[in-house]
Amino acid sequence: MTPLTIVLLVVAVCAMVGAIIALVAWRKARDRAHRAEAVSRDLSDQLSQAYELPQVASRLGVPNRVALVYNPSKAASDQAVPLVAQACRLFGLPEPKFYETTLEDSGLSAVQQAVDDGAQLVLVAGGDGTVRAAAKVLVNTDVQLAIIPTGTGNLLARNLELPFNDVQECIYIAFNGTVRSIDVVSLDVVYEDDTQDNLVSTVIAGAGFDAEIMHSTSDRLKAAAGWLAYTEAGVRKLRGKHHTVTVTAQDGEPRRYRVRSAMLANCGILTGGFNMVPEAVIDDGLLDVALLDPRNLVDWIQVAAAALVPKQKTTRVTTFPTRTCKMVFEEPLVAQIDGDPIPKTKEIMAEAIPRSLQVRVPAPPPTDQ
């Protein structure tokens, strides 16, 4: 092989190597360009979504005008106020308005003022009394209710499977959840002194044993032990007298019962996981009457087992559904509505208002395709 041939061969090999290197470099440059283009496109999409947040909020069904009603003495309120303001900014909504409850008014006036000011979504940070006050104002309106449970019982929140003591998650549900229409029970109450009042219940109202527990539970013990304080009061009130009540259901004849407790349920889950009225459904357009008639300790055990074990029945609890119900007590009894004690009562006229309250609840999990 001549020197010239060797030189030409070396030059050819170098050219081939150079071509391969150039091809590899070109491919890498092309890939980098594609990646840069993809990143730029994604960033552009994200920026577009940022400018379209009001449309995103609209697709999620979040109303434009938001209000927060809260108890300023609760520690959770300090967390809720900035989080609600931040959520409105993230969704491109107007700044929310804030309304404080007072010792004299658990929320009725504050919620009414929020509605008068044009609120379309009212978040309520409070206990069952504040939630019930909000329900009284918002029933049969298009204004939506979002619950931030900060009370002891949090009964409606339990029945709607909302998280307890998690302000951030509840606010997330308020803005990212879905709307559920639930029933509300209207109550016309006649007190011992013949004065009358119209109240609402979202969970369960009653007179007798259940109300005795609410009336006798220590506020200091509730603050220290939470819902377990009701257990202590229940044990103390376990032994007591039966009462006569005349019950008239819709289109029915009056019937007399001897009971320890007479209840009107929109839904049945209570603190501690007790489901006192498993038949009650929160959006079926009906209320459920529950009449408790335990006579001894064995009967009470049966009642407790029926409240804890699904489909467990006991003959000591009579239940039936109805649209309306009138209860007349032979002697005035202490009563309660959604865990809040009310004065001794002579008569209660109850009526279910079907799907009259719009509540924000967790969105259902996506189904697999």
C-alpha cells in the first residue's frame, strides 16, 4: 500500500467519523429544540390557564361572591380567614367578605347580612348552632353553604362526611367540591309558657332522654373532652321516667306512646359513630320519627347495639318515615335541636322541606374508564 493510499484512507476515515459526530450533534440539537418547544408550549398553557382562572372556577361551580361567617373567639377562625382570601385570589374571584358571630347571635344575623350583601357562597366556621342558623337563612335559596366544622358535635358535617378539625381541607372542598341538595326540617315549637317559635333542623331534634343529655352536659367538660362529655351525661341520665306523647303522622290518626325519647330525624349519625336512625336519608324528602322505649339495662344495650351495628334491629325503637309529624307531650319536656338545648316544649309540628339547602360536599372520586 503506497503512502498516498494510506493518506487517502486516513482522510476518508476521519471524514466518516466527522460525519457521524456531526449527525449525532444534529440529532441532539434537534431533540433539545423539541424539548424546549414542549416546555414553552406547556408554560404557555399554564399561563393561559392562570389568566382563565375565573373560567376554571365557573366550571367547578364556584360562585363569584364569597363570604365567611366565623366566630372570632375560635382559634380555627384565625386560620380560616387568610385561607379563604387566598383561595379567592387563586381562582381569580373578588375579595371575600367576612362576618363575625356574637355571643348573643350564633350566626343568624351575620348570614342574613352576607346574603343581603350579595353573597353566593357562604362558608360557616362554627358548630352545629351556627350551621343551623345558616340553614334557616339559606333554605329555599340558591346561595350555597360550605361548612368548616369547629364545634363539639359537628353533626351535619359527620352526616355529609366532611373532615373534622381540618380547616384547610374543608376550604378546599368549598372551592373544589360539588353541590348537594339536602332536606331541611321546619319545626314549629310551642314552649311551656305557650310562646311559639319557628326553627329548623338539619340532623335530629327530640325531647326526653336525648335532650336531657344536651341540657346536663358540662360546657367545661365539653371543652376538655369533646364529644365524650355527652357520654358522661348519658350515663347519669340513663335511669329516668317514661313520658306520654301523642304522635300524628301525615294523613294518619293520632297515636299515643310511652317513651323515654321522641325524635324527628333528617339523618341519624351522631357523635361517636352512633347512627340512631339508620333509616333516615338526608335527601329523600322525608323525616323519620324515632320513638325510644327501653325499660331496663338490657333494653339500653339493645338500643346501643342497633345504633352501632348496621342493620341491627331492636323492638325498643319504633321508626317510620313521614313528610309531616305533630308531637304533643302530656307534660312539657326538655328538648334539643341538632344538639342545642331549647326550653321545655309542649308541642312540635315538623315538616320536611325536600332538597331545599345547597351544600358544598367532597367531589366523588373519578370512575375508571
